[in-house]
Amino acid sequence: MLKRMLSTATILAIPIFFGLTSCANLFSEYCKKRNECLGGNDADRGACADQLRGEENAAAEYKCSDQFDAYYECRNNTATCTAGPKFETNCDAQKKNYDDCLKNASTIR
């Protein structure tokens, strides 16, 4: 009986683990690009990924996941490092949509 429960738990945990790892990898790639541009260490990259996961969770709470995903995808795809160094994205429209969603969903205005 215990063996079957452990087996079931393992089967359920694997997709959850890979789902979390997948998001973590996406955030990690963005944060890696950012650190390569601006400088930083593994702790900085980890803090960046934690911040993005926090934003993702907040977006879900406010029912703004679609806007977050569009904004994040844009940031991931358009991020460039320019002289200075400066880490820039070209996502003003997506950021506005995301910010508007958060504002409209909030009771504090």
C-alpha cells in the first residue's frame, strides 16, 4: 500500500516539478541576459527570477495573466543590451496593457 502511494505521489509530482522548472528556466534565461548586460552574480539572477515569479503570481491573483504573459514574452524577445550598459526592451504597449489591467482589478486607485 505504501509503495503504491509513493508511486502515485511521484507520478503526480513529476509534471508539477517540470512545470515549475519550465517557468523557472524561462525567467532564468531573461535574467541571465540581463545579468550579462548589467553585471551581477548568481544571487542577482536568482533574485531577478524570484521577482518575475512574484509578478506572475500577482498577475494571476488580479486575473491579468494574459497581459503579464504578453508583456513578459515581449521583454524576453526584444531585450537588448546597449552602451552604458543599458538593458532595454521595446514593450511600452504591453506594459501599459498589463499596468492598466492591474489598476482596473485593484480596489485601491
